[in-house]
Amino acid sequence: MENLQYILPEIFISASIMLFLLVGVFKKNSASLIYNLSNISLVILLALIINLSSLDKVYLFNNSYLIDNLSNYMKIILVGSGIFVMLTGSKYIQVINLNKIEYPILILSSILGMMIMISSNDLIVFYMGLELQSLALYVLASFNRDNLLSTESGLKYFVLSALSSGLLLYGCSLTYGFSESTNFNQILINSTEFNYGTTFGIVFILVGLAFKISAVPFHMWAPDVYQGSPTSVTLFFAILPKIAALSVFIKFLYTPFANMNDQWQTIIVFISIASMIFGAVAAIGQKNLKRLIAYSSISHIGYALAGLATVSNQGIQSSITYISIYLVMNLAFFSCLFMLRRNEKYYENIEDLSGLSKKHPILSFSLLIVLFSLAGIPPLAGFFAKFYIFLAVIEQSMYFLAIVGLLATVVAAFYYLRIIKIIYFDPEKEEYERSHNLGLKITLAISTLFILAYFIYPSGITEIVSKITMI
Amino acid sequence: MNFPILSSLILLPTIGALFILFTKSSSGKYQSSKYVALFISLANFLLSLYLWYVFDKNSIDFQFVENREWLSGFINYKVGIDGISILFIILTTFITPICIISVNATITNRLKDFLIAILIMETFMIGVFCSLDLVVFYLFFEAGLIPMFLIIGIWGGERRVYSAFKFFLYTLLGSVLMLVAIIAIYWITGTTDVEKLYELGIQVEYQNLLWLAFFSSFAVKTPMWPVHTWLPDAHVEAPTVGSVLLAAILLKMAGYGFIRFSLGLFPIASENFTMLVYILSLIAIIYTSLVALMQDDMKKLIAYSSVAHMGFVTLGIFTMTQQGIEGSIFQMISHGLVSAALFLSVGVVYERHHTRLINKYGGLVSIMPRYAIVFMVFTLGALGLPGTTGFIGEFLILMGAFEKNILVAMIASLGVILGAAYMLWLFKRVVFGEMKNQELKSMKDLKSFEIITLSALVVPILFFGFYPEPLINSIEVSVENTLNMYNFDLVNNIASRD
């Protein structure tokens, strides 16, 4: 029982979910109340996690649960971005009539699932966390149930995700069968010798995880789900599951399968290159901003995976840095998207940005910064994210990966430039509304300033992340 | 720690840009922001002149070095200057106020944003010439793309979108390979500090590939044939001030990079690839001069002449002789002044008559005598008449080339003749001849601010043309040092092979 203090954050968030559910059922019209309470509970959750962050490595419950630097850092950025996601979306869900009690509760439960995923040290615990977050996400994707696209995206996500969960489970069972344990550390010990069973297990698990992280060739769901879901849910999709899946990726590759890196390294390099190229090329023809950001997220995940492919601590740290900077850029981008509101209607096509810079100089300047940063142009934060990745990749003499990756950034730069062109060079359209809720404005200001001023003190994140060592 | 004079030089324009951001924009005239910009850029110019004054011209070391921890201990923010960089810094700080004065004429909408873009651009350009760390250099080198993209795209001509994209993507494509090379250098040698790299040297087996990666970036930026095609487009579509910045300073970044990095870091590879550079330079000189002859758009003609002039620069650098490199640096400074002046001159008539086609003009001398005089000085400067800066640069480059390879030098000399041909023909068609077009009659001669900017350019072109000593004096020791290091490495390499 003395272990319970270490999982206080998880206990707290589970208790809050149940409490909010009760309040929601018994108190009428309590949607806004629960939304705000959920946000507050996320802040408390963040404080609880930070409180534990001094722990170096604690195994709980027969080694099936692990709290270490990796899980702490990932949980902090997970919950931190969760808070901002809730802040930015609050007005949006009111405007499009989605302000129901289930919405924040689903978000909280999927965050709980992700936290379990991040900390899991056992195949069964991991799968439990994964399914908890996935089930919540299926519902969230189709939350706008009167909208055809939203329903379609929920269904699509459910079918494909269930398929990938099936593959994942199959991989887990193969791994269990051949290494005689579900515990990550035990699998590591038992899998020192090469055998086909474990190798197949790795492949299936990686395929399943690649689905969750939307890496090519398992990316098909991403554009439709991104476009169809309500924008606030898309923002959630774009950030939180990525953080969780990436840390699970790191965990799988570097704990149970650490001895087999010559088996999985080629797979990761392939997935990474395919994602970088495909994401860059496919985004060029897009007209919808959410769809475009889906393709862009595919290519960004390619870069994050390139760091993992290096089999070095430097590489893992660069991936984590990448995802941290990437989430800030996404927050900033979606905050701008939430500001494109006119007469209680949100606009999400690229053409709607036409000539935005004349009437909305600050908004367009933020977009300019975000887009150049996404394209990886110095001196913005996005450049440093890529810089760390390539630093790690070239350290391992993987020049091919580095050169392909950098050439893909040039292709990707084209479609980011196209948006900038539409904002700055094209004739203006009608004005958008200027009153926005405070949370949205604060998020936009903080994230833009972060991107813009990152170069002044680039060591900040690097120093925190450098504590995370897996090898 | 002394006063960080270089960092203030870099940051001052950005601070000015922030000021302008917060000046009131509702007044249609933007007077206040214009004065703020002018004041800041003049202050920066004076600061750089002061820097030149206190700069020790007889020292081979980098001076005013600032070294701060930046990227968690492994990459430092390091800036410093030697005799070569100081001239480019002064060129930058000199051209910027001229640009700001001449925005009056050319930019009608969103002037405030334009001034901010120019000042930010100045920050990046000075940063490029100061940085003594490869990563810092790359940062400034690439960051300059953002304001320039916006300058071409927002305030440009009809095909501005195409040109802006072409400019951006071409340059980015060239530069990403340089980034790979920089990171590779970090892992090979353990540092990206230029001074340390000069001491350590880079192993011979890596040099060729690394040189090519740097070359891909600099060749696009120079621009060298066959990757020069973005330049005419960018020049034609950019607003006058944008063309001035592009021609006068941005192109010089690559020439500077060749001297500082290609020669300094990879001497053996530079020696291996000398012939490649010669051939590309000669093609640039001859071919683009011929292309320039055929242009009917004034800006395009000057753009092609820029490519030809930069061909001389790369040729001079890779002669690896004292004269050749000094000539190249001189040519770059001279081209910075002359091409800026030519683009401004084209801007003068374009603003009055709204066309850049040469055959729409003719006989301007009778209605715009003052304009005819300054335009003549710039034309003569561009074709390298003795007494202008253009002559000294080309003369020194050809001297260096004759020392190394007579055939190359002879072909390059043909370029001088072609240069005279297209420039004089341009001058003849625009300024002399009969005035066929009656609409031209209403054109007025130079306004006062145009007299200020153009004569500010006439003075250094003639002064340094007759008395090049101050410039040569400032670069002499640094060039000598670069060459000494270069030859030392070569001799060592040959010795180690034997």
C-alpha cells in the first residue's frame, strides 16, 4: 500500500472523472461547470506530477508500472498541453453546440489512459492504458454526431484503430509466447538470442504503434479524422496521442526490445523516411487546413522517428525535444484556426485566410511565425527541433536519412509558403470577429513567443531532456 | 568583458524594428516610423565606421570577439571580425539607410511593415558577416530568407509569387546540404568554432564532400551558372529597394562564405575543385554577358550583369593569389555600390514612367540632364572604367588569373569587353538617341532625396576608384593570413602523402 503515493496523480484523476460524472448526471446544465472543473483538475494533476518529478526510477506493483524521468517528462508535457487544449477550445465547443458534460470527461479519461500507457512496464498494463485512451478518442472523434464528416471520421478511426489494436495484441501474444513474460524487463532478459517469434512480435507491435502515431504506411486514417472531427478534438488528436505513442515507442524499442535493435532499426528508418516524404508531398494539394496539418503531422512524426532510429541516447532526447517543440507549434497553429470565426461559424479552408494580413496583422504575424517554424527555418523553434534530430542522426553516420530528411523539408517548405502567400500576398476578404476568449489569446501569445524567442535560450529543454537516458 | 560592440551592431536594427512596430500606424504618411528607421540605420552606420576606425588593420587575429555559451555548452554564440568582414559590414550599414531613404518613391502600401522587414534583414546580414561559428552563421544565413521572401512577395511586381517561391526554395535547397555538412563537421572535429577549425583542420578524406555541400549553398546564393535562374526573376519582380538589398548585400554573403569557409576550412578540396569553379565562372562571365546583351528589360539586364560580375568574383577567389582574392573582395564591394546604384537609377525612371522596357525610353539626356550624369557614372563603374571601383576589382582579379592560368584569364578578359558592350548599349538606348516616346516629355529630373541617395553612391565609387588604398589596406593582412593558412595546409598535405 505504501506505493500508492507514487500513483497519486492517476488516482486523483480517476476520482475526479467519477466525481464529475456524478455531478453531471445529477445537476442539470452543468456542462460549463464541469468543463472548468476539469481544467482545474488538470492543473492540480500537473502539480501532482511535478511533485513526483524528482524521482529517478521507481518500479511499482510487481514491476508492472514504472515512474522514471521519461514518464515524468512525458506526463508533464502531456498534461500541460492538455490544459492548453482545453483553454483554447472552450469557446469553440459552445459555438458549435458541443458543450456537453461528456466532452471534458472523455478528454480526462483519455488522458488517464495515456498516463497509464506512458508509465506501463508490462504488456497487459500497456494495453489497458491504450484501450482506455482509444475508446475515449473514438467517441470524441464522432462527437459532433449531426455532422456527416464527424460521424465518418469516428467510424473510420474506430475500425482502423481496432484493427491496429488487434495487430498489436497479436504481437504482444507472440512476444509473450517466445519470451515467457509480459514484463518489459523480463522480456529483455529472455530475448538475448535471436528467434523468429519475437521478431514477428516486434513487427506486429511496431505496426500497431505506427497506426496510433499515424506514420506511413499506416497513416490513412489521419487526414479524414483530422478533417472530420471538431477542431478542438483535432487539436487534441494532433498533440496528446502523439506524445503518448511516442513515449511508448521509446519504451518498447529501448526496454524490451533493446537487444534486438538490428531487427527493428531498418523498420524505423523506413517508416521515418516514408513518413517524411509522403507527408511533404501529399500536403501540397490540400485545400483544407485541418487536412493539411494532418499530412504535416505525418511528416513531423517522420522526423521524430528518425531520432529514435539512431539507437542512441542523443537520438531519444532529440525526439523528445522535437515532440515538445512540435506540440507548441501545433497549439499556436490551432489557436490561430480558432480565431477564424465570423457570424458563429468557423472557417477552415486555406482560401479563407486570403489577405488576412491587412485586417488582422497580429494574427497573421503569429501564423507567419508558426508556419516558418513548422517549415524549420531558423531562427525559429522548429529549426532547433530539426537541428537536434539531424545532430543525432549524423552522429551515427546515417547520412542517407539526414539528406532525405532535409530534402523533404524543402518540399514541405513549399506548402507552408503557399499558406503564407495566401495570407500575405493575396487580396483580402471579409473581416473575422475580433473578440476571443482569454484562454485562446493567452495560448496564442505564449506559444508564439516561445517559438519566436526560443533561440535566445535554446538550452532550456535540452537540459531537462538530457536527464532521460535509456541505454 | 568589454562593450559588446558587434552584438549591438547586430541587434540595433531589430530594436529599431520593435520601436517601429509600436509607432502609431493610423496616420497615412508613416512619417514617424520612417524617421525612426532612418535614425537607427544611420546610427548603425556610424557605429560601424567607428568600428573600422578602432579596428587594428595589422593584426591577423579576429577582433572584438564575443564568445557566449549558447546551445547547452556544445555550440557557442561567437562573433568577431577581421579585415574582410569589416568591409562587408560597412557596405551593409551603408546601403541600408540609402534603401530607407528611397522607400519614399517605391513603396506605397504597408510602409511600416516594409521598414520592419528591411531592419530585420539588416540584422541578419550583419550577423552573417560577423559570425565565427558555423551554426550561428547558418542561422543568420537562412533567416535572411524570411524577410526577403516577404519583401519580394508583398511589394513585388506582377509575377512576384512565382519569383518569391523560386528564390526561397532554390536557396533553401542549396542550404540544407550545408546544414548536413556543418553537423558532420561537428561530429568529425568536435567543434563548429571557425577559429578552432582553422587550427585543427579537417581530415583530407572528408574535405571533398564537405566542400561540395558548402558549394551547393554558396553557388546558389552567388549565384553561379547554372543555378542562377532565380536571380533575374527575383530582381525583376522585387521592388527597387528589394533589388538593391539583394544585389548589393545578399549576393555577397556567398562570396564571403567562399573565402571564409571553402578556402579556410577545406583548402585541399578547394585546390581539387579549382578547375570546376573556373569553368563555371567563365561560363557565367561569357554566357550571362551575352544573355544580358539580348535583354529588353532594364532590371533583367542588370540582373544578368550581376551574375557575370559575380563570375569574376568566384574566379578571383579561386585563383588563390593575393591579387585575385583582394580583387574579388574589392569587386564585391564595388558591385555592391554599383549594382545598388543601377537598380536605384532604374527605379527613378520606373517610378515616373512605369515601365522597365528599354525601347520605351530614349533621349532622356535632354529632359533629365542630372539623371544622365549620375547614370553615366554608374554605367562606367559597371563596365570597369579606370577611375571607378569596378576597374580595380576586375584588374586585380585578372592579374591573379594571369598568374595561374593564362587561358582562363584571356577568356575572362573577353567578359570585360562584353560588359562594356551591354552597359554602353543600355546607356545609349535609354539616355541618348532621339526621344520617340512623347509621353517621356513630362518626366521631371531628379528629386532632392534621389539626388541624396544617388550622389551618396557616386562619391565612394569615384573616391575608391581613384584611391583604393583604405580598402586594400584593411583587407591585406587578413587575405595574406588566409592564403598563408591555405598554402600551409596544402604543403602539409603533400608532405604527408609523400
